[in-house]
Amino acid sequence: MAKKTFFVTGTDTGVGKTMVSAAILEAAKAAGKRTLGMKPIASGCEHTPEGLRNDDALILLQAATETVAYDLVNPVALAPAIAPHVAAAQAGRNISVDRLVGFCRGMHMRPADLLLIEGAGGWRVPLNDRETYSAVPAELGVPVILVVALRLGCINQALLTAEAIRNDGLVLAGWVANHAEAEEMSCEQETLRYLMDHLLAPCLGVVPWIEGAGPDILAGDLDINVLFEN
């Protein structure tokens, strides 16, 4: 059974959740931890001889120390690169909170020191007409790691997301500031200081933009010790 499990969300889509998640897994590996990662839903999958495969899920699979089948890492693989609930509808598939929670609990039963469950898009991404992805970590009762892309508007997005996480009864265990784009953000240090003062959760690190760098390189910019306390 995984000793520590966290749900990884972002302030928006395209903020670097997968690369940050993989970097956390790499940092934990360097600390001698046994790790697992999963992305329960992935849209934008490619057809391969082995079936539908998603680049993000493959990154998590490679970054983890424990070897598991691809279908356990990404149990719901969807081809269209669009919002999950729309992609599922086009594929004639039904996505529900109960089903995703079941997949996550199955992975949680595997032995590891750390399990990361990466969400899709932001906190309130729809799964269907009635449910949003945020209900999955709420049902699991796991703490959340927030990835904040350093760009214009991120303070508002980060504070609103943190507020929603807490209003859903969950703990914001930490957050990561990520340079998701090559272009440097204006007034970056002022933004970081404000977020550190107001998010009321530990900053696990500021991940730089390094062209072509893998998660093993980016792991050096993270301090994940707080995740293993208590």
C-alpha cells in the first residue's frame, strides 16, 4: 500500500503538471523512495500496436521506480486532444467519479512510499454533466499539490484554486511554481513573494525553463521533504 498519496492539479491546462509530477517522482527516487504515478484520464492519446498511449502517462510510467502495466497508469485513454468529458462522449464512453476512484484505490494498494495521481486541466474540469474531477481527490481524501504556471494572471488563478481545494475539505500540501514557457514573466519575484505569503502552503520549488530538460534534471530544483513529514 502506498504510504503517501497526493493528487496533483494545476491552475489551468498546459501548466506543466506532468513534468512537475515526474520531477517529484525523480526527486523521491533520488531520496531512496519507491514511487508510483498515474494519470487516470488522458485525452490526446495516439494509436499504437499496444493500444492507445499518452505521452504524459508514459513520462509518469518512466519516472516511477515501480514497474506496472500501462493500463494501471492510464486506465482511461482517449484519442481526441480535447476536454475529457467531450472526448469520452465522442468515444461513447462514460466517465464517473466512482469509476476513477476505483482505479486510484487499486493503484494505492500497490506497495510504494509515494503515489502521485495527476488530474486533467484545472480543479473543476468536468467528467460528465454532473461531476467534476475535483470530486475524485475529495472522495479519496488525499492532500493536493498545486502546480502554478508563472505567467500573467497566475496569482488570481492560484488563490482561487487553493480556496476551492480547501472549500472541498482537502489539504493543500504544497505548491510548485513552474516556468511553463521560455518567455520570462514580468515582475516574477514580486509574484513569487505574493504567492509564498498568501497561498498558506509550502512552496516545493521553482522549476526553471530548460529546453529539452527531463524530469531528472528538474528534480534538483524541488524540496519534497515536507511531503514525507508526519
